[in-house]
Amino acid sequence: MILLRNGKEEDIESIQKMANKTWPAAYSDIISAEQIAYMLDKMYNKGELLSQFQKGYTFLIAEENDVDLGFASFSIHDSTNCIYKLHKLYVLPEAHGKGLGKLLINEVVNMVRRAGGKSLELNVNRDNKATKFYLKAGFNVKETVDLDIGNGFLMNDYVMELAI
């Protein structure tokens, strides 16, 4: 049975391990190994994740039989317009096909709705097959962006949006 639970600071190591397993599978056909390593270090170092918890980001962990299989993270992005941002949603490759991604995104949408959110935004690499997942979940492409993330690397993303 799949269980969703709120992540805590004690889950940082598990989140890091899942990110280190999911990112190469998700991005190795899209970006270089050097960019993957750079982004993992930048976005998943302990200090960055701790900062996100302290800023009030919500983390959801999907587990089965006490084994963490995926996670999502979101926060308020624009409080004036009640816009939330999905920062992370990853499922371990060996857990694909169990519906965990759909379970996680549905719970994020439900939590945002209960908090009074009007929309949920996310960034996804334009060449990532996850784009189809988000389109199927009801998201629309809002804009195309190229973001300089340092070290000579760019993120070539769609900003996608779901009205709540």
C-alpha cells in the first residue's frame, strides 16, 4: 500500500538519495552529466533543502513498506495572487508505473486548493517526457524560458500552469 506523508528535516538524506537516483534517469538524454551534477549539488545540498523547510516549503514523500519511492515539494509563490509553485516531483525509476506521480500531483493540487490557491505553476525542461505527464494532469504551457543557472549552464524550460 502506498502512503503519502509530510516530509520533515529528518528526510533530507532520503530526498537527496532519491534525487541522485532519479535525476540521471530523467535528464541524461537531455543535459550533460556535468550539468546534472552541478544542479544536484546546487538544489539538493543539505543547506539548500534545510532552507526550503525553514521557508515553509511542503514536502510530500511517497512510501511503500517503509521504503521511500518518490517526493514532491511546493510552496506559495505569489501570495497576492494565490499562486503556488511545484518545485520538485520525482519518482524512483524502479517505482515507475505504480501511479505515484499521479498520486503526488493530485495531493499537491488538493493541498493547494485547501490553502486557497488559485493556480499551481512549475518549470519543466522542454525536452523532458514529464511535459506530457503534466499536460495530461491538466497543466498548460504558460511561457518558454531560458534560465542561466550559473557555471555556464542554462535551463531550457516551459513554465506550466494549472488553474485550481
